[in-house]
Amino acid sequence: MAMGELESAVMAHLWDAEQPCTVREVHEALQADRPLAYTTVMTVMDRLAKKGAVTQLREGRAYRYAPLRSREQTTAELMLDALGLSDGTDARVAALQHFIGRVSPAEADALRAALGRPAP
């Protein structure tokens, strides 16, 4: 699931929060960096709920929102979605090789460890 800039900012705030947040809480946090209408944030959070990125928890007349997946799970899904844009195995392999060529040595070591391979 691809996300726009504001959706990403909302998700970052929700991931960093210690508990589910209201629209007002997210709006106030994001307002510090840029002017945003309350209704814009509300619309984005509702859209994220419809996309299945967050859950809405009823609290009185309002909702509290919480991520359904971790930041890491969401990033992995985005990477897999991007790989899915490649036609055929050769294109996927080329995309992976290009990606691997751009990671830091520490990230390359983490990939090797995840694959159960020792560093060269």
C-alpha cells in the first residue's frame, strides 16, 4: 500500500505514540511543522482506516487510531509492492541487485545475516 506524504507523517506519529491517538492529538502534533486543517487530518486518518493501515477504536463520540502493522512490516509490504511492479523474474532480480548495490555495508551485513550467510 503506497502512502502519500501526509499519510506517512500520520503513520509516523502513530508508530511513535505510546497509545492510540485521536485526530486532534495527531493534528496538534503535525500542526507544529506545517499548517493543516483539522478536517484534512481527519480525512487522511479515515482513509488510512479504509486502507487497513490503522484501526479505529470508539471512545465516546470520537475515535482513537492505532497502527495495525509495525513500521517494519509496513516498509516490507511497500518493498514487496514495488518489486511486484517488475515484469518477470529477471526484472525482479535486477531490481533487487540495484537495491542491494545502494545499501550501506551495515545494511548488507544485516541482509546476509537474515539470509543465514556469512560476510565475504
